[in-house]
Amino acid sequence: MKLAAVDIGSNAIRFQVSSVLNSPERVVFKKMEYVRFPLRLGHDVFTMNRISDKSIEKFKKLMQVFKSLIELYEVDDYMACATSAMRESENGMELANQVKKEIGLDINIIDGKQEAEYINDAIISYLNDATYLHIDVGGGSTELNIYVHGKKVKTRSFKVGSVRILERNDSPAIWAEMEKWVKQHVQPGYGKVTAIGTGGNISKIFDLAQLKPHRLMSLKKIREIKEMVEKHSLEERIYQLQMNPDRADVIVPASDIYIKVMDWANAKYIQVPEVGLKDGIMLHLFRKNANRKKIEFANLSDQSKGRKVVRF
């Protein structure tokens, strides 16, 4: 089985094709193609509430490329999800409809809750019976999830993101609301809290910390990395720290979100698994198609016996 996921974020757009290697022990997604394109829809939306004509032109060209790759790889199923920039844009739905009509690619504009659920599916295997605060920082929003004994007990999406801060579109009221939510729901009875960080910025911070894979990163180390990055100009961040241009300007505001949320939750360490929305989309597609194949097999079997019964 081959699956494709498209993550249309506020800072960049990601596309991945994976083949599914299924065994009795576990399911493995083997990456066949990965594209990250720095189309910052959030710049348009968080400054003028709509996606500009120039961005629309680029967006359609990019979607055509993805549609062609889906066809060339002979993908069995795909899903494209758009997050805060497109769902807040006054012409986001119109653009999605145009892409459907002109290119034949379906785009799902999902809310913060659905976004959090997909990411939850991707990180759940990294959790044990401890207490975790999952922090997913995007360009336009931050999703927070609290896990106790392996189960999600609280979730919330906030309109605070790296691009939104860069464009000065965040508000003190939202920051205060997020602080109140964390302090209210991360209860003392939960015991020690470990943060789980997802998003391109925390992954880059982890790389800059030069830690071994699967090691926890301390809040102190995040602060050190942030201070080090701030001392570099944007040009130095690109050429000396080897950041993409669209990462170089948002990494500091993104690090502020992780630092503040961890402070509010009294979380001293953070785990950084290399997963995100596209991985959650892949899992969703796999489950949907696995169930479909079970139904088809059951139908064929029962039809041969003169009856038709759907089994899950």
C-alpha cells in the first residue's frame, strides 16, 4: 500500500509519499518522497486576512506538482489537510474549491481539535504511564494536549504561533488565556510533567543542542539555544547555523512558546520525536484503508456463500 500526506501549514507546506510495510508486530511507513516548500500563507492571512493573488498562483502550481507525484507513484490513497492560515483566511475555502475544480485535488481545512487528534495518533507510541504535556507549535497556532497514564485528558488549540508572533498578530489576551489553561489543567496530583515537543522549530533546536537521538532536552538547554541563536543575524543563522530562510526568522518566537508553556507547567525536560501532522495523516489513511480491505474481503467471502455481511 502507498499513501500520500499533504500538510498545508502557515509557514510551509509538506508533502510525503510512503509505502506501508505491514508485519504481525507493527506497521512501518517507509518514506519514498518528501517535499517541504516554504510558502508562508500565514504572512498573508495574519496581515490582511486573505491569501494574496501571488501566493494563490504559487499554491496552485505546488498542488499540481503534488497531484502529479501522487499519480506517478500510483498512490492508493491521499489526504491534504490545511491548518490555521487557510481556515482563518477569508478566501481559504474558495481556494480549496478552486484547487478541487481545476486540479482535482481535495483539500480538507481542519480545525485545531482535528489537527491535535491527528498529531496525537503520531506521538502516542512515544508515551508511557508518566504525565506529559504535548506542545505542538505551528506558524499560526499552538496545540496543547495533556496525557496521564497514556490517555489524553485535556486538549486545547490557541491562536499563538511563530509566524503569527512574527507578524505581531498575537494578542496578550490569548497568551494570558493559554497560561491560565496550562496552570489550571496541569494539576499537582499528576506528578512530574515531561513535555513532548513537535514542530519544525523544536526539531531544529534539538539539532542545535547536538544531543543524541531519543535523549531528553532540558528547559535550560532550550534557553541556551535561544540565546545563542538571537546573537546571530538572519544571514548568520542561514549560513553558519544552516537554517532554511523561513526557519531563521521564526525559530526565536517559536522557542518563546515552548519555554513559556514549559515554565507554566513546571516541566524541566522535553522529548522531541520526529513526527508531526503528516505522520498522523498517514496513520489515519492506513487505518481507513485497512478497514476497507477487511470489509471488501468479508463481502467477497460472504457473497460466495449467497449472503452479504459487513464485518469490522
